[in-house]
Amino acid sequence: MSDPRTPAPPPKPGSRLERALELLAEEARERLARHPSGHLVASRGEPVELTVTLPTSAAAARGGLGQLAGEAGAALDRAVSGLVTHQATFVPGAVYCLRCNGADCEHAAPPGPRQVFAGYGKTGVPRFLDFGQLLLERSDPRVDRLYGNKPPLLAHTHVGRDLTADLLDAYRDNEAGYLLHGQVAAGWYRVPDAAGRPGVVALTFQLVSTRPPGNPRRFGLNVLGTGPEGEPLEHLFDRLGELPWSPHVRWAQEALESIERTAAKASGRGGEQRRGKKKGGKGKGGQGGQGKGGQGGRDRVSKAVEKRLTGVLNGLSRRLEKGRRAKERKTLHARERHAQSDRPTEMALADLARAGRDDVMVDRRQETLVVLGDKGRAHVFNPGGKLVTSIRYAPESIERRRKQDRWRPASPEEVATLRGKVAAAGSGG
């Protein structure tokens, strides 16, 4: 039996702290939801680092909490913006523009399917060249093989310092902590256009990293390019399925994730940052595009990480070139047969007629309407009611577009307008 004189134990201080953290996390989610580009990172669940000031006296708390809350709110906004800025470096098909601090500007995408990234200009604007022209400029002795009757796939490797050598100092540091460690330019890939006509594309595979404020450096493989008629690479994937370079991209990304984990552990011990810093905040030029001839000289990666990145770059180049052409031809022929026998175009009108309220979506980026049918059928209409294309999506691809808010449900008025325009087009009105 307990002694009634024994005082009750005080409440666990952790319970109040947990509640405070819960409220801060809720505030972070709300600010992320309000951010114009917050949808890019909302589903990733990435943490933000926040430093707050707390008064230790009751009097100070009563008089100064308003100001401290404002300061904490501003710090939270900066942290949220940092996450969004980091995500903005990874836009499918586009390179990060150091002049505009983003990958969605007019400079970021290659102007045509044969164009590859050739480096940054003095003010951070990306430069693109025809793949054959790039090989000529780099004195690659294999360039003539690109223009034979059966050109092989060629891959050309660049280290980061070569691609950033022309940058002015003012454009070397950037908000996202972006570093270009190197790239492989490869071509030609034989890819049919939306009508099934043969075409060729060249692609750029970039090893890049960013450092969101308060978070470890993150590494990723960015694939730059467009389809045969300038269509986005994600549309190419949706239309053709497994692409010739996909297995090699997955291998490289898995290797980069391993490097990321190693670098994060080193950074946690203070190793990455201390090894990379020099007096005055500038490091010597190195493989990763840091220091002179690179960008982001204040935040280098270690020599051990640079060595592993070089290994990934060279390994990717070998894998791209040694991909079995017979397999590529077999895959291409299979896609062509599938396209001829199983294109869902003829089902467009029927699927539109029976579409329910959740079966018609608006593509925010392309400003088109997407009508969903059975078995992954999707019919893309322009605002004038013309059928642009009919393709099949994997269920996870559809769900991803919904979650990322890339597709939003069409309103009843938008559906009625689409049906009216399609009917008028079909009747010749």
C-alpha cells in the first residue's frame, strides 16, 4: 500500500515536448501546402531543421512570445522554401539553370531530340549542342560512326569541372547547394514517334547533388532530353513502357543512394564538410565540379565520395554502350506490334460517353483533358475537343499523377464542354 504522504510523480516533460513538436510539424505541413510549389515535396515526408529561441522566465514569455513566434515562422518558411528549391533541381528532361535558380525556365530544356547538354555559359545559362557536334568539339574519333547505315550507341563522359569551367564566380554558389559532378551524353537511341515513325534521340545522364538547408547532401541521376517530336520524356515512358536506358539508370541511381548514405554518415561526424573546406571558404577544383571550374565551392564533397562518383560515371558509360542492341531491337519490334494491335484510340468516344465524375482529369502542365477508360486506357484531348493521343498507363502512373496534383478532376462544366466540342467535331459543326 502506497504512502499517502508520498507526492505524486510530476508529469513527464516529454509529453509537453511531444505536443509542441506535433504542433510545429502541423504548422510545417500547412505552410508547405500553401507554398505555390509545395506539392512537389508534400508526399515525400522530408524533415526540415528549425532553430527556435525560447525564453526561460515567465515575464519574458508573456512579453516576447509574439515576436519569437514571428521569427520562428519566418525560419520555418525559409526551411520549407529550401525543400522546394531542392526539388526544383529535378525536373524530368531539364537541367538546373544556374542563372534562374531552377529547372523550369526557358533555358532548361534541350531544344530538340538530338541535343545534349554542353556546359554552362558565363552567366549560368545551359548550353546545348547536337550530339554529333559535341563529339566533334570534343575531338572524339568515333564521331563518323554516328552517321553510318547502322550507327552504334556511343557514350561520351564529361567531368563536372569541364562543364562549369566558363562560369563567373557570381554564379558558382546557389540557393539549392547544387553540384554537377559529371555526365554521360549518349546517342543515338532509336525511338518511334507518336505515329510510329522511326526517330532518333540523344540523352544526357547527369550525376548531380543538392543540399537542402538543414539536411544532408542528396545525390541523384538526372536524365535530360526530349522525344522524337519534342514530347516530354515522361510521355515517352507512358507510351512505350520500358525504355532501353531504364535498367542502366536504375543501376546508377541505386549506386548514388549508397553514396548518399555514406556521405550522410560522414557529414554527421563532421567529416565531409571539414575535409571539403579551405580557408576563406573556397576549395581546390576537383572532380565534383567544386572550387575553381565548378560551382558551390563552399560545400565540397570528400575525395572518397568523388572517387566513387567517378566510378559510377564510368560504369554508367560502359553499361549504356554495351547494352545489347539485339535486345533493343526485339523490344522495339514488340512495342510496334503492341501499338498496331492494341492501341486504344478507337475507344476514345465510347470511354468519354460513359466517363464518370472521376474519369475525366485536367492535366495542369499540358492544359489538356485526360479521359480514363478500362485497363489503363487514357485519351488525351486538347481544349478544342481534338483527340491528341490514346495511350495506356500503368495503375501506379495514374495514381502518381493524382497524388502529385499533376492531374485534377475536371468540373462537370468542363466535362460537358469537352463532350460538346467532341460531338461538334464529329458532326463537322
